[in-house]
Amino acid sequence: MFYIPVAFTFSVLISAIYGNPIHKRVDQIIDLSTQPWENACGEAGGGDLCNSLSVSGFGFLLAAADPCAQQNASDSMIDLAKKLNHHREMIRLTQIFAQQPRNSNTGQAVPYCQIPPRNHELNGLYQCQFESVNFQNFEGNLKPGSPGTIPYGLTAPVNPPGSCYANPSGPIPDGVQLVTITQNPGVDNVSGSSTNGNDTLSATTSYAAAPTANPASNHSPGNPNDGDDGSATAFISSAKGASFTSWTSLRSTLVRGAHH
């Protein structure tokens, strides 16, 4: 005789009564998302900040993180890349990380950030979604079109659902790192009509302006008043007061927590 587990039968019954699907948790090995960036950062001379920004960045891929936490971490990664002579590889890898799908505890799509980034290199970028999430329900039981379900700068839901500029054809296979399937962040498609069918960025959207060179009297190499000596030295030195000894243990904790 074939027996159906009572717990499973009960969950199916409840689902049928209330019309709610049985949710599947969707996650990933989060520390793989920033490893290429951390390697490039180390080669560029970023020192301890490479690991600290890497750990804080991938930690924001965990479920329940603030919708803008991933973007904020990406801004910090771009900041360091600029201090390291505008390191192009670090910037490119950050643009891909900014579009990495985030974990979902409920199997629902993850809401998008609703504010612009600080760095123009991230303008218009938003995370892809994993392919098995429910695109008709966002976390918080939001329906497509509700606040938070359309990325900042767009005026219509993402199409195809789950896509992003780095992967315009659709969502990402569950648990896969975007950086392993593309090396092109797709930023060339952001300012015009996108190739993934997304609505064009709103003409009325005001993004942070691209940085311009400051007058030499206010921002020059070695100027003690501008907080930047023209290299990564001042940026890294400014963080010397912070302790990085805990980052290794924090990394282990976050990686273990990737499945919670």
C-alpha cells in the first residue's frame, strides 16, 4: 500500500483551501558572487578593503536584505575602484554583481531598489531574478506594477520577467552566479531602448551626474584638505581605524547563513 506523508497532505490541503502555492526557497553560494571582484581588487592594491567590501557585498544577497543594500554595496565597490585609478576590471565586475539575483525565502520575486545609485556607472542597473521564483508575486505579497516591483527609472514591469541588462533573455538558473555566464554587464543598453524588451529609462528620471574633475586648487594629488592624495593610499588609510580581523569569521558566518 502506498502512503502519503501526513505533513505533505496537510500542506497541500491548506494550499488548496487558501489558494496559496507551496513556496520553494531559492538561494545560492553567496560568496562566489564577489570572489572575482575581490581577486581583481587585490591585484590592484586594494588591501584589506577588498575582503571587507566583498564580504559586506555578498551578505546583502541574503533573503530579507533591504532592497537597496545590494546597490549601496556596489556603490562602495565602485568608490574603491575609482580610488585605484578607476580600475576598469573592478568596475565591470561590480556592474555584474549589482545585477546578481538575490535569495528568496518565500519563492517570490525580490523587490527592486527605488532610489538611484551614487555612481553613474551603476545607473539603471537592477538585479536579475532566479528562474523558479514566482514572478506574479513579489515578497511582501506585492503584485506586478505595485511600488517596488518596477526598478527605479523604468515605467513598466521588467520584460521578460526576471531579466536584467546583463542577461536580457530572461531570469538566471537557480543558484547560478551571473558572472559565470556573462562577462558583459550590458550597460550599453541602459540609456536607450533596451534589448531585453524593458521600457526605456524614463526621460524625466534624474540620475546622479557623472563625476567631473574638480579644480586643481580643491582636488589635487597630495592636497591635505580634500581627503584624497590622488591614489588609493588615502582611501585605504582612512579605514585603518576599522578592524578587519573579524571579516574571516564574518564571511564564514554569512556563507553558513546563505541557506537560512
